[in-house]
Amino acid sequence: MKTEKKSLSIDDLVLYIKSKTGLDLSKYRPATLKRRVSHRRFTLGHRDVHDYIHYLYEHPSELRYLTDIITIHVTEFFRDSDVFGYFSERLLPALVERKRNNAGIHLRVWSAGCSTGEEAYSIAILIDKFLKGNAINAKVFGTDISEEACNTAKEGEYSREELKNVPENILGKYFSESENGYKIKPYIKGKVSFSVHDLFSAPPFSGIDIVVCRNVMIHFKQSYREEVMANFHSVLNDSGLLILGKSEAVSGACLNKFKLLDPSIKVYQKIVSDSNGGLK
Ligand SMILES: C[S@@+](CC[C@H](N)C(=O)[O-])C[C@H]1O[C@@H](n2cnc3c(N)ncnc32)[C@H](O)[C@@H]1O
């Protein structure tokens, strides 16, 4: 009897990527995944997903390329300037005052899905400018699922084009010219750390004042967004803040965990249950 060979599908691709890299694309929105895989296979001239998977088997370097284009690393310094304006003019003063009133000396920010570091450094620079050497000790933790992106972030070196949004006075104060562009100065680099972390695994921090997770969860399926947002809730200090991307929102079961402070900036504040299960 003639047995038909099974044609490999996008689900097989997802399983293969998970087995090779640990990245679980079944948690991402299928439309984006299909679109990006189709685009890539057309570019390479493969008839169907089956042929493309065989190409992947034979070209291990393609695996990294594919996971990079699916997880999307687009970022820039001070991306959405109004968000960073709100951050330094509204959020930071309120947070620092609260810290002072509670004799707090640490300010901890998590840039989750930080890509190549621009977001984390932008935050560290604004905090440094605001604190101007006062007694509060600030630390920004940048994490991303991509090891390559984290390595670039750790290098802290950017081209002139990548720094186009950075005002001259900030460039002069926080960067020094290097062979390939500009390097973030060691003084500010020391306030930021980068590590590889998958948002679908246990959070690596606690006692966080602000979680910044922008333009990351938009690629996740709804139920997984809720899982990640619940993790953010668990690591935030009471009244801690969550900043999402402009086209993202807290939703579903997390609606009673966060209060929206500003709809255009997408800033949320953690809601804490009291001992009776009520909200405060
Ligand atoms: C579009 S970038 C956003 C960078 C930055 N937050 C911004 O808005 O400019 C999305 C980043 O999320 C990361 N990412 C995707 N899935 C992730 C996951 N499961 N865990 C951690 N990071 C993830 C990607 O590697 C990518 O660097």
C-alpha cells in the first residue's frame, strides 16, 4: 500500500522552533506569524511551508533569522516622545516624592522586552537628569528573549542614525564618540543591566516601581497577555506603575488588577486587594 508523506505545516514549524530554541510561538498571534513566515518563504523562493521547513533543517542560521523577524526588534531612543515627557514630568516627580515620604532609597524600573537597549537607556537618562545626584539610588533592568539583542544592549554602542531622537545636550552628557558612532558612558551604563528572559517564565525581579513593557504583548494571544500582566502585577510594589505601548491595553481578568491613569499614554497603576478581598 502506498503511504502518503505528511506535508509539514506551520504548526510543525512552531514545534520545531520550540524544540530548537525554547521560543514558544504558539503563544503569539497566528496572523503575524503566518504573515512573516510567508514573506520569508516567498523571498527565499520556497513553494510552501513544507519546503521552507526542510530548508530550515539544513540551514541552522536561518532559525535565528526567522525568530528575529517574528519577535520584531524595532525600537528607538525616546520612542513616542510624549510618553517620555509624561514619564519625566508627571510620573517621576510623584514617585520620587512618595519614596521620600516613605524614606525609600531605591527606585527600580523593569524594561521588559527591551530589544537592543534604547528604551532602558532612555529611562535611565531621564531618571538621572531628574534625580541630579540626590540620595535615591535608581536601577533599570532590561530584559529580552533575544540573546543577540541583549548583547547589543550591553555593548551600548549606537550609530548617529540610531541616536537621531536624542537631544544634543543628552548626547554630549551621556554618550562619548566611538569608532562606530557613540557609546553610552560607563556612569549611566552602570545604572542599567541587561539579561535574557522570556516573559512566559517566572519573573526574575521583585520590588519593582515601574514596569515598562511597550510594543511586546501586542504580538501575544489574549490569554497569554493576561498571564504576563498578572506577573507584572506580582512584581510591582504597592501603587507601582505599568506602562504599555500605545496600541496595547490591560484587558480581561487583569482589568481589576490595574487602574488606568492616562488613556493616551497607557499608564496603569497597580490595584492592591485589602485583607477582605476588597480593592484599595
Ligand atoms: C518591538 S520590540 C519593543 C522594544 C521596546 N520595548 C520599544 O517599544 O521600543 C519587541 C521586543 O520584544 C521581545 N520579545 C518578544 N517576545 C518576547 C518574550 N516572550 N519575552 C521577552 N521578550 C520578548 C522581542 O525580542 C523584541 O526585542
